[in-house]
Amino acid sequence: MSDAVRLDDLAEPRFSTEAQQLRDMMATMAPQCPLDADALHARASADTGLHDFGDDDYRERLDVFLAALRDIDGLHPPGVVNFYGQLLQLLKNRLLLADLLTRHPEIDDIELRPPVFIAGLPRTGTTHLHNMLAAAPTFRTMPYWESVEPYPLPAEAGIEPDPRRARMDVAVHVINIVMPYFPLMHEMTTDHVHEEIQLLANDFSTMLFETLAHVPRWRDYYQAHDQTPHYAYLATQLKAMQFLRGGRRWLLKSPQHLEQVPVLDRVFPGSIVVFTHRDPVPVALSMIAMIVYSARMHRSPVPVAEIAAYWVDRLELMLTALVRDRDTVGPRRSIDIRFDDFMADELGVAAQAYALAGEPFDEPARTAFTGYLAGHRRGRLGHVETSCEMFGLTEKDLRARFAPYVERFLT
């Protein structure tokens, strides 16, 4: 798959026979999967045997998101099942965390060492840098399976192989069947190092929801609220995960941090931040392609131009916030990395990040990075072709919208 793939079914998705069989099976499950808060809570308690969801302020946020999902035109039965399963898991995670904290109050006493955060838009090298740095044993990271199910069910605690990994194997297999070109845009495997934005979802306040569905109502609610308490909930989760599976210092990554730099710095004082930058026009097109393509998981037809316009606005807001707040984290704790510089000297950028974090860039680390790079060359899976015309956009408008960001970080 080394050639460019042109996606010609974004608006009216087509599926393979195997994918359609999966969708048909999911459709039969939809009547038992209502997007209703009471039903979701009851099922989460039944599945775990637990009833304490922690502080109940999250319920308003859940209600707003559920209402936004119900606003989606063309929401199909497999999509209902998909959202039901995701929201159910988030509620189960809350139950399991509350139970863990009750049984082990010493978790609160764990002191988090200042994490290293990678903050950048998708397609700016964040995933590649994250996984490369994670190849060495220096930092604690979370694989995809752990990000989705960070706390084991009581009946599964200590079981090996971990049933959470097996469930993620199935989920990744399904994703690859229904969206065979998604790995070209964002490779996901069971053990792939994943983002803490998934953990922020457990408090039902995260930009992740915007990438899962076209939910303007949710965006407006999210942007109107201070995210400090939700980042504090993230810190608690990191402590709990460290308690369960160890780790010395976290290496984390999310595009959401670009518009939450002051919050990030407030909740994680002393943290190190590596900002990644790239020409935002192709970045925007690539990100829009990924989001529009994945919309087939829950709706048909897909309003390509509407979603594209939404994300141009959204990215402009994010980058404007970054230009405004970038200097919240000073030069002793942050660095700006241009994509082209990273691609030209990957080990050099790793050394810069280690120096900033005060970690020894020793031979074991260098060997780990070299080994990772040997098996993860850029473009090895192929790539998806994009253009402004695909999404009803013009390059001139995009250049104008993103000009302040480009002037600050790329000129």
C-alpha cells in the first residue's frame, strides 16, 4: 500500500461484504443500546457490580453530549451501538476508579513527577515522536488497550494474559475491517502508545468527543467551561495507573493541550512541553480527511463540506489560543519543533527532548530509538490523497485563517 489512496466514498460510504455483515449484526443490537443516561448508568453498574461513580458533576456533561448525539442527522443503528459502547466504557471506568480509590486511599499520596507532554496537531509528527520516545524504558506511557480500560474489572484483576488486551484486539480488528484506510492516516494497534485525551473522556470533558461526532452543541458547552478540574481528574487517573502498573515519569501527548496551555501548566507544575509545528494547510486537510472518513462509523450520508468547515473554524480557534498562550510555559521547560527539522534529524530531536526533561540520553535509549525508527519509516503504509476541492475549501482562505500561527511558529 505504498501508493496514494483517493477516498471517493466520503459522502456515501461503501463497505466490503465483511464490513457490511458486521454492521448488520450491530444494527440488530441497537434496540438494546439506548443513548439514555439512566440506561447507561444501570448497565455500567450491572456489568461491574459497583454503584459509586465519583463526583456527580459529570452528569450534566454527559447529558449535553447525549443530546448532541441525538441531533446528528443520519445517525444509523451501528453508530448508536458504537456510541453506546464507548459511553458505557467511560462510565465503567469511573466506577472502577472510584472503587480503586476507596480501597487504596494511598493513591492520593502518590507524587507525580513533572510529565513530559507533546502538544501538536495531528500530522505534525506527534504520534511518531511519542512512540519513538516511548520505545526506551525512560518514561511511563499507556498502550491503546490501557487507555480505553485503565482499571481492571474486579473479577479480572491479576489475570494473565490480560482480558483487556484481548478485547482491544477484537476492537482494532473491527475498526480495520470497517475503515481499512484509517491506519494510513493514524495507525492504531492494541499496544500502540495512545493519548491521555482518552482518559479525559472519563470525566466527560474533552475535545475527543468532537472528533468522534459532529457535535456543535457539545463544542459550545466545552469551550464555555474551565478545564482545570478535568485535568485534575486526569492527574488522579495517572496516579491510579501508576499505582496499578508502575512507572517513574509520564510521557503524554494530545492536540487538546494546544488550547489548554495555562490549564496544563496549572495542574502539572514543572511539566515539560514539546510543541510540534507544520504547515497547517496540509495538516488541516489530512485531519479533516481522517474525521470525515471515520464519520461512516455512525452516520450516512456524511456531510463532508459541513464537517470540513467546522474543523477549519475549530483549528483556527486552537491555533489562536496557542499563539496567545504559548509563552505560559517558558523556554526552560518547553521547545518548539518544526516537522521538517524532526524528519531531518529524528535522533537529534529526541536528544533535545531528553535534555529539556533532564533525562540521560544514554546508549540504551539511543539503541531503542534506532530500533524503533528502523521498523517505522515514514509512509511505509502508504498515504491518503487530500485536496481543498475534496472538502469544498480553498487554499487562499486556509492560508489567511492560519496566517498568525504560521507567522509565529513557521517563519
